Amino acid sequence: MAQTLNDHDNHRRIGISFTEHIAESQHRLSPAARGELTSLLLHLMIAAKIISRETRKAALVDVLGLTGRTNIQGELVQKLDEYADDIIIRNLRFTGHLCAMASEEHEDIIPIPERYAIGNYTLTFDPLDGSSNIDADVSIGTIFSIQRRISDGATGTLQDILQRGKNQVCAGYIIYGPGTIMVYTTGHGVHGFTLDPSVGEFLLSHPDIRTPDEGRIYSVNEGNYYRWDEPTRALIDALKSDRNYRGQSYSARYIGSLVADFHRNLLYGGIFLYPADSKSPSGKLRLLPEANPLAFVIEHAGGLATTGTQRILDIEPRRLHHRVPLIIGSRKDVEYAESHYRGRVLDNAGG
Ligand code: AHM
Ligand code: MG
């Protein structure tokens, strides 16, 4: 039976390496496991360390700026996006642990080349989220989601990638900011590690993260206000005033870099929203590489993630680049948001 750790155990473990943490977790939680997921994550961390190094020196070597091409989302591709995408693919495709990959930067799934072994997992990722902020030296991040393979042919298929978020076996992100931080969960607590560049290892800095039940922060691109529907406008109006379930106005914080906005709210409490609007009627963010992994993390940290009317992790993906409205964060704040879309606004006693 899986053993749980108490606060004392967690405190004692601060500073241990990610390698030790994941080996110890595997032994404690799944003693019969063969270490495939562990190995997969360790290779992903090698890619993260390389991306971290490159983002730090990018300004010096003229990597910043646009490539001049557009990706399949019609957005301008930053040079670092391409670099990060390439590094992740190259560091993971030979491991023998994956049957297919999918990236926000690719129209189709990324097959494992024939010369490498096929494994039991899929990796879906956004190589460098928030990349429009790169040139301003604002925090950016990699988001990842790992699922177990469900097909049984010679190679992985789109079906392996298009699974509901609740089937994820591991999800997380890496932030390249003032420090490089990695947060992940395999469904047994959410843990944060900070890269110590002097030893080249991620060291446990935030064991067993629990997000506050309610926060004081709302994070949304309010420039879209006049494109929102009535429930969204009413919700944001309520959060800015004291006419919400807490009877206190919230503070606005919006970086425009999902991983950084999410991470701040995870630690401090609060709510992040990218709702549908008249320009993006399905929302802007992608279900598979963005909403699902962050929803998996927030739920395991005690929070919630919804479209307003449906739990993110229950959505059946219709295609690789399926977009969804995303409302994510502290449990009571997300429930309060949902009450607007359900037409039953919670009053001061709600939540
Ligand atoms: P990207 O994956 O192309 O970087 O786009 C996603 C980003 C998120 O990081 C962020 O939350 C959002 O787009 C910001 O969008 P906007 O500029 O419309 O507020
Ligand atoms: Mg993105």
C-alpha cells in the first residue's frame, strides 16, 4: 500500500535532488514499477536544463526574435520556440519510453523514428509557452503532460494522444524566470524543484504544494472585456468590487505568460481566466498541451479547473489543437466563477 509522508518528512526532504525524489517516490508508491516513467521524466529534465541555459544566454547570441515563419496556429514562431521544441523531441524520442509525442508547434502527432524502440507512454507539450514575452525578458515556460498508451499497434496513434485529461499519469511545467523552477505531479502530491545551476540539478524547494482555498488575485486579459459574454463581465465586475462572495475586492495580476500567472496563483491563491470571447469563441488556450496539464496540477494541489460549465479533465479532446475556455485556481474562487455561468451566482455566504 502507498505510504504517505507527513509535514516533518516533507521538511526533511527539502534540498534533495529530483533524481533522488523520483526514485524514492517510485519505490514507495509503485514498488513493482520498472522505472519507465522515472527515466522519461529524467530525460525531460535534461531537455529543461538545456532550454534554461539557452533562454539565459539567448540575448547574447541573437537567438531572440522571430524566425519569420508562422506555426500551424497562425502565430509568428519565435526562434527559441523552435529550439525548445527540437530539444525536447531529440532528448525524448530515443528513450524507448514513448509511442508518440504531440507539440503545440506541430500540426500532427510526432512519431517515434523507426530506429528507436516504442514505449508505453505519450508526451504532449508546449515547448515554450508565453513566447511573445521572450524579448522583454519576462518568465516563460514549458508545459508537459504524460499519458499511458492505449493503442496496441506497432506505433503510437492520434488516439493515444486524444485522451481525457483525467487519464494523465503525470503533468507539470518548468518556468524559466529569475530562477528555473519545475513543478510536477504523478497524482501523489504536487512538488516544486528549483534548478541549482552550480550542480546542474533540480532540488526540492516546494514539497507537497497545496493551493489556498480562496485567494485575493484575479488574472485575466481585461483588454478583451468588450468581447466577453455577460456572465464573464459580471464575474470580473464582481471580483473588482466588493459585490462577490467574499465581500472584498480582488487585486489584478496578469503577466500574459500562462505558466508564470498559474504558478503565482498556485502559491498565493487566486483565479486565472482565459474565457471565450467574440474573437476566440472557443477560448484561446489549447486543451492538450496547456489546460489539461495545469488542471491536473491544480486539482492535485486542492484547486479546480473548468470551462465555466465543465471540468477540464473530463473533456473529450476532439482534435490535437482543441481550444477551451479556461478558469483555474483556488477552489472557492473557481466555484464562484462557475456559479455565474450556471446562472446561479453564489452570494456572500456561498463558496
Ligand atoms: P502561446 O502558447 O502561443 O505562448 O500562447 C499562450 C499564451 C499564454 O501564455 C497566455 O496565458 C496567453 O497566451 C496570453 O494571451 P493574451 O496575450 O491574449 O492575453
Ligand atoms: Mg502556449
